[in-house]
Amino acid sequence: MTSSDSCFAQMLNLVAAVQRDRLRQSGEASAYVCECNDPGCRRVVYLTAGEYDDTRAHAGLVLAPGHRLLTAAELRRTSAAA
Ligand SMILES: [Zn+2]
């Protein structure tokens, strides 16, 4: 990761934090991209700010229902099939 990547990631996190503060007040859900390591996954998960905080505190990652971190062997099979 370059320093510009890091700055961009920090800016996105700041924007997301500001948005979460706004959503926390409204109780609305927001869209998050599934953070599983399947390179083909583009699932979107809708969470309220409270659900997002609970997910981060307990599971660490935002994952779509039924999604999980794939093992190295599973990732090799996934990339071989692509
Ligand atoms: Zn996923």
C-alpha cells in the first residue's frame, strides 16, 4: 500500500465515520460491501449504525449472510476456477 493509498483509505474512513454519525441519529441503514476474501464477492450488507458498531466489536468484519473468510486452499480453488 502506498502513502496515497493510505491517505485515500483514511479519507474514506473519515467520510464513513461522518456518515455513521448522521445515520446513528436517524436510525437508517447504510450499505456496506461484504468484507469476505472471496475475490468474486460483491454482496452488499445493509446495517444501521448500531448494527455496524456491534458487528465491528464482535465479528470484526462486515460479512453477508453465509459468507466467511475462505481458507488458502479454498481461495486457490476459487482463483483456479476463474
Ligand atoms: Zn462476501
